[in-house]
Amino acid sequence: MKRDQVNTMFSRLAAANPSPKTELDYTNPFTLLVAVVLSAQATDVGVNKATKKLFSLADTPTAMLALGEDRVRELIKTIGLFRNKAKNVIALSRQLIDEHDGEVPNSREALEKLPGVGRKTASVMLNEAFGQPTIAVDTHVFRLANRTGLAPAKTPLAVEKKLEKVVPKHYARGAHHWLILHGRYVCLARKPKCAECVIQDVCRYDAKSCDPQAG
């Protein structure tokens, strides 16, 4: 995708959604961290249903430890991989207290040392909680980067590195959210809604001749 097309793409996405943000419910950096950890292989809607009660009982690492792994597991049992996630939530809470005075660190290195936190989760935290222009590459971002021709690559990390180069700096902070939301609601995996897409004329998707009613 050419530079002017990239600018067109993000200017339209920005016009449609000037203040993009995560759809996960949270009240502070700690609850955001827990929500993102829980969201792996789960939907934001499903996570929000589980965390409504969880966060009303524990919205700090200390309160989460006091709640205990058994209770956390019970509260998040509707989410995939809930047993392992409960262990990670308790373990990261303990580590935050022991190593960071109960605060969520704002560096990638420190975040990725926390149980259950990988590169994608760290990128989400740096962007959403700390305002850094990181781009977390989930399945939606990976699909859009390749399908549109924005940043085609074979691995999430390679896509991320390409996006860092091609996304205009003034769009970098919101790019993560715009791509995720566009992939979640318009550029669907199986039946992309090309007729509703605001960037279809700059997209390189081969099947744009899909049924206008598709999706």
C-alpha cells in the first residue's frame, strides 16, 4: 500500500471513530491488565461479564490476593482457560506487590516478566494505560495488515515491525484500536462487509467483488 493510501486509510478510520479505545471494561491500570490477560482466546464481551463481579470485589493486587485463586477461578469460569488464567492473575498480583509496590509498571520489559503477560498484552497496556504509540497485533490486526496490503508479513511480530514503519506518527496512538475495531465489525474473517467498508477503494483484498449483502 502506498503512503498516500495509508494516510487515506487512517484518516477515514479516524473520522469514523475520533477517540478509539478498548472495549474491555476497567477502572485503573491493574484492572485493565487483568482484563487483557483474561481476554486471550476469549471475547471482550465475555470478559466484561466475568470481570464486573470480580472487579467489584478486587480492583487492586492486594485485594486480588486476598480474594484467592479459588474465588477468582469461580468468578471467571465462563472464560476459556479460566483455571490457568486464575493462577496467572494471582501470580501477577503477587509479583506487582513484591517487585513494583503494587503498581503496574510502564515498561515493556517489566510487563513481559509478569505471569500471563506476553508481547501483545504488554503492547495493549503501554498504549491504553500509558499513552504510548504501540500496536498490539491480535488476529484482527494481523488479518487486516495482510488482507489490505497495509503491512503484509507472515508473523505477528513481523507485522508489528512493518506497522511501526508505515503508520503515520500522528495516527500511531489510535492505529491499534482502529484496526482491531475495523476487523471486529467490518473486515470479518469469513465474510468481510466490503460494501460497508470506508477504505475499500485503497484495500488490496482480492475478493472485494464479494456480495454487497455479505456479512
